[in-house]
Amino acid sequence: MLRLVVRRLLQLIPTLLGLSVLLFIWLNRLPGGPASAILGERATEADVARINRALGLDQPIHVQYGRFLKRLIDLDLGTSVQTGQPVWDEFVLRFPATVELSLAAMFLAVVVGVPLGYLAARNRGGWLDVASVSGSLVGICIPVFFLADLLKGAFGGIFGTFGRQSTGIDATSVTGFAVLDGILTGEFDASWDALMHLVLPGIALASIPLAVIVRMTRASVLEVLGEDYIRTAESKGLERRVVRGRHVLRNALLPVVTAVGLLTGSLLSGAVLTESVFSFGGIGSFIRTAIDARDYPVLVGFIMFIAMIYVLINMLVDLAYSVIDPRVRVH
């Protein structure tokens, strides 16, 4: 297992290096260069020259890239044009909100999607199968921001619709995760209030992953049910519980785990609209304002940050493979 982890970590290095090259090229291809993009359309030539000297953009291209790569390694992502604060500090401040929302959405998608997809496959052609397939199509087709507005209007009087907690809640922040902080500090009213504020944005954000997981689980279970070893296990007289749990569901989970890993990364980068509708205060809403303000240091940091999340999630997916199917460790 340790050898697998080390091998996967080493494979991440060329991926991140390749992305850093693409980001560096993108920054240098901005209209007027990075300096004009930072200063705005009314920047004078003297201001542009001053920024170029300050950023080292008057140096040879390989020197510029070396400095750019060093800043990324040191987590020196620059200063936000919007807030005047270091980009990394802004991410650390807002990251827990986005992670909390994404985990809530993925938890809902997995807890509902896997059993529903399994039951739909076991009752192929029945009303549950038809309903789950039809519902998954609706979940994929409906825009997230539209669903978020519908939920906000329909259930706004029951659940929280603005921010992470109610304005009257005086909660102690320990980790930045509102629900967990309430549990750790014993402020269970604050934890419950934060959980209520997670319900509607979590459902909105979970709609697409839930639909994908239902369809993926259903298709995978149907494929496994047609395998010879399932018929052999049943003919041996094994208990139905053993056949379903050890042979059907366990083998059907491999493609589902891949889908969950990819969807988790996409949730972190795709929470922009959901966070904006509910004013959730995470990375997503911060990125939306950064795009409007042409806050390029924030955008560069966000892209690298999400890339790191993606590759780490892929590594965890590989490790999950080895747990579900020990044959992966052999290969």
C-alpha cells in the first residue's frame, strides 16, 4: 500500500508541472500582459513598466518561469486585487465553507444514489427503475442555479437561505467548518443552525452528482448481475445477502468510486453558482467576484488549488480501488 501511495505521489509531479506551464503561458498572453491586466485599461506606460520591474517581467522568459514556479511551491500566490490580502490567506479563510458544502452534497448524492441505483437494477423494468432513470435525467438537465432558486423560494421559510449561519448566532470558530465547530465547542444550537443552512445549497449542488451516481450504479450492477460468477454463486446455494454484498455490490462499486472521485473535484470547482445564490461565502462566490474584477492572482491560485485537489482525489480513488479489489495492488 505504501509503495502505491509513493508511486501515485510521484506521478502527480509532472501533472502539476505541466499545468504550471500552461498557467504561465496564459498569464503572459493576457491582453497587454499581466501588468495591464492588473492595473486596468487606464494604465500608463510608466505604471506598466513599474509593475513589470516589480514582478520581474522584464527578465528572460526562463527566469520568469523559474520565479513563477518558486512562488507556487512557496504558496506565494500574490495579492488579491479585490481585498489587498494574500491570495493564500483568502483561500484558507474561505476553503472550509466550500469543502463543507461539497461534502454535504456528495454525502447526499452517495447515500441516496448508490442504494437507489442498486434497487433500480434489482427491479429492472419496475416502477422504481423507471422513476429513478426519469429522475436522473431531470437532475442532469435542470440548471443548478435554477434549482437553487426554486428551493430557495419553496423552502426558504424552513431552512436557511443566506450565508452559513443565522445572523443572531454567536458561534466560536475553531476549524472553520461551522457544523464541526459547534460539535467541538458544545454549541449544538450553532451546529444545528449551520446544518440547516447546508440543506438547500447541498441539495442543489448534489442534483447532478446524484443523477450520475444513480445511473452509474444501476448500469454497473446490471453488468455484474449478468456475469457467470454471480450465477455460479447462486447455484452453489449461497445466501442472497452474501451474493448481493460480496459479489454484486462490491464488484459494481469500482466504476462508481471513479465517478465519485471525479464528481467531488468538480463540486469544489462548480460551487460558484450555488454559493452565489445562497451567499454562502466560500471560494466559489469569491471566484465569481474575482472574474468580474479581473483579479488574476486569485484566478491563478484557484486553478492550481483545484488541480491539486483533483490529483489528490484521484490518488485516493486509486487507493480505494486497492481496498475494494485487492487485485489492483498486484498490478
